[in-house]
Amino acid sequence: MKPPVRVVVAKPGLDGHDRGAKIVARAFRDAGMEVIYTGIFQTTEMITRTVVEEDADVLGLSILSGTHLHFAEEICRSLKEHAAKDVLVLMGGIVPPPDIPKVKAFGVAGIFGPGTPTAAIVDFVRQWDQAR
């Protein structure tokens, strides 16, 4: 039997709006995944360390502050540098449509904007897990 998917949910930067992150974290937990919620005001280093130390399969980032390009690039690069390149990186929050290809080029596999049903996010992770 396959172990449960381990998910780290993090809020990088100075964005203190964490309601969506908590809702998604709960949806993952309710779906049987192991969830580590880091809380708000996390640095790239803190997030990377948590992903590596917790041997996470998935990293969910919640960004509403307009810093999505900066953190997508920085965090994806940091994960690769720390040999955590197989981690599925997801982003929730506000990502303008012209920035979506840029964020994906950095290594973010899925982007989920406001109003996305949590079931769609859980299904995305389940499909990825089944394919690996």
C-alpha cells in the first residue's frame, strides 16, 4: 500500500491572508493526505527546509500579495538546489493570466485562483500521485 501524500502548505513573504491556505490544507487532510501547514510570513529558506525535512511530495504556495513571480522562481530554484526537484509545486492566489506561463516555466505545475473548488485541487494532486 502506498503511503499517504505528504503536503506542505506555505504562505511566503509578508502576505498575512491565510484563510484560503487553511481551507486547502484542510481539504488535503480530509482527503487522507498528511499536511504540514507552515503558517504565514515564511521565507524561501524556511519553506525549502520544511519541504526537505518533512520529505514532502507536494508544496502548496498561497500568494495574494503580487509576489508570485518572485517566489515561484526563488522557491523552485531553491528546491532544485536542495535535491527536492521531484516535489509537485502548486500555487493558489492571484496570478494574472499573462504571468501563468512564466510561473509554470519556473516549475509550478498547477495554479489555482480564487473560487477554485478544493475538490479540483485535491483531484489534481491525486492524478499526479497516480501517475508517478
